[in-house]
Amino acid sequence: MKPKVPVIAIDGPSGSGKGTVARHLADRLGYHLLDSGALYRLTALAASRRGISLEDSGALAKVAADLDVHFGSDAHGEEQIWLDGQDVTTELRTEETGAGASRVAALQPVRDALITLQRSFRRAPGLVADGRDMGTEVFADAGLKVFLTASAEERARRRHKQLKGKGIDVSLAALSRDIDARDRRDSERSVAPLRPAEDARMLDSSGQSIAAVVNAILGWAKEMS
Ligand code: DC
């Protein structure tokens, strides 16, 4: 039997640092990267552009199944995402798109529609997959699963800094409220709720540098190979 392409699954709540950590890990290992949250964000954005209601699960699943998306990077190596041939990188990161993503992500038909696309990112030499259900659903056979957390205050602070850097201005208090609401919706939903896989390693990134978190995960990855 052909050996399976290795996967490192990084799950956790919004602002835990998953995205940054996953990108660094993929760079260090020369692996492919899946930002699965972007697919839910793209579905919400495409639906809103087409005037599709965020309650119409059938139409939303179709939008998800037919996503015309392209992932790339700009001259500085920053992630860039195109939808229907148009650069939507900044729009994708707004809190509004995030809230829409959290709503469409609660719909099973949308999740089902995105499974094949997500699994198609698993290509040699390996994949780092970042999301909420990478270790529990999409890549349940991943060789290494990490559940990354951070305190709510730290997550709000990080998100604030990240958005400011992108020229998006939003108050810290409003951001904390949004993060709380989104966490609750993501953890309490009946389909694929945010929870660590039974065999996930727990890692609290509060007060830790990105490099320290990345090195801890690389250490685990080495143990595993
Ligand atoms: O990681 P993010 O903020 O880009 O994710 C946007 C939303 O998508 C978030 O509210 C949860 C949802 N999501 C999910 O349900 N499953 C994933 N694998 C990734 C994201």
C-alpha cells in the first residue's frame, strides 16, 4: 500500500495563532498549507455577493462546491486569495466575513461540500492543515494533531493588532465580544463543533512567541517521523 502523505492538523479557536503557526510550519517543513477557514470565509463572501441568504443551505452548499478560488502570495510572501479571478484578500479578513463564515460553517451541507476540496490539498511531501475540525473530521488520520489555544484577552489583542496592520479599524471591546460570540457558536453547534481530537496534543500559546510554538510542534513532528 502506498504510504499516506503526512498531515499535521492544527485546530483551535479564532486568534489562537493557528494561521501564523501553520504558515511557519509549512515553510520550515516545505509542506503545502491548507487555510480551511478561508474556504468558509470565501463561501460566505461569494454568497453575499450573489445575494444568497445565509439560511439557504442548499444554495450555499452549491456555492461552496463550485468555489473558483486561487491561493497565492504577493511579492512579500504574504498570502493572497482570489475569488472568481478577483483579489479578495483584505475583504476575506474582515469581521463581517468572519461572522458570515461562522454561520455558513454551522451548516452540514456546506461542510460536506468543502470536504473534497480540503482533502485535495493533501499532496507530497506533506500538508499542514489549519482549522477547527482538521484533526476530528477532515484529516482524522493525521499523524500529528495539535489543539492550539490562548486566553480570550490575548486572542482579542492579537486579532486587533493583525486587523490594524491590514488597515482595518475596530475597537478592542467590540472585537472581544465578536470573538466570544464566534467561539460560542463554533463550540456549541451540533455539526463538527470546535473540540480537540482525542489524540490531539494541547498547546497554550499565551505569552509564548511564534518561534517557541513552532519549535514545540516541530519537535513533536520529529518524534512522529
Ligand atoms: O479560522 P477563521 O477565523 O478564518 O474561520 C472562519 C470561520 O470558519 C470560523 O468561525 C469557524 C469556521 N471554520 C470551521 O467551522 N471549520 C474549519 N475547519 C475552519 C473554519
